[in-house]
Amino acid sequence: MDAAVRDILVKSVLGGLIIALVLTLARFRLYVLSGLLVSVPAVSLYTFWWIGREHGTEKMRVAIHAALWSAIPWALYLLVAYLLAGRVSNWLALGAGVLTYLAANSLVWLMLHRLG
């Protein structure tokens, strides 16, 4: 098996295990814990490690800097989804949150490219 394919498979399995853990906790009605685990830096931890390993520390710093800015769109996504949950269907609440995230993240992306 090619090393690049193996890397992608390992990353996919790790991401899937995190999702499975969050969903298992929710299945046991541990909703607060599953909500808190969504924001644990597990995915970013190994993602940043791999970026640093494959592309060097400076590129890892660039990715971390962008991730810092992504906290704003993430918070807006959560806020919109939270405010709409229970007022509209779950799909609409989450969809509106995702659209808000995409719009805010696009603005962050434009700002980061213009500044640096």
C-alpha cells in the first residue's frame, strides 16, 4: 500500500473514531459531554502534527493561525444552530448554521489573504 494512501486511511480512521465516541456518548444520553468533546482539539492535534511533519513548522504555524481565526465562524455556527433549534426543523437549524459558518469563514479567508 502506498504511504500516501496509508496516511489518508489512518487519518480517516482517527476522525471516524472521534465521531463514533461522540455519538456513543450521546446514545448514552451524555449530551453535555458529547457536546464538549466536539470542541476537543483531537482532530486538530493530529492534523497539525501531520502538517508539521510533512510541511515543516512554519506551515504548521500558518495552519494554527488560520484555525485561531476559524473560532469566530465556528461560534457563529453554534449560535445560529442553538437559536433556531426547537423553532424550526433540525435540518433547517443546522443548515442555517452551516450557511452562516460558510459565509463568515469566507470573510475570514478573504481577510487572511489580504493581510498576509
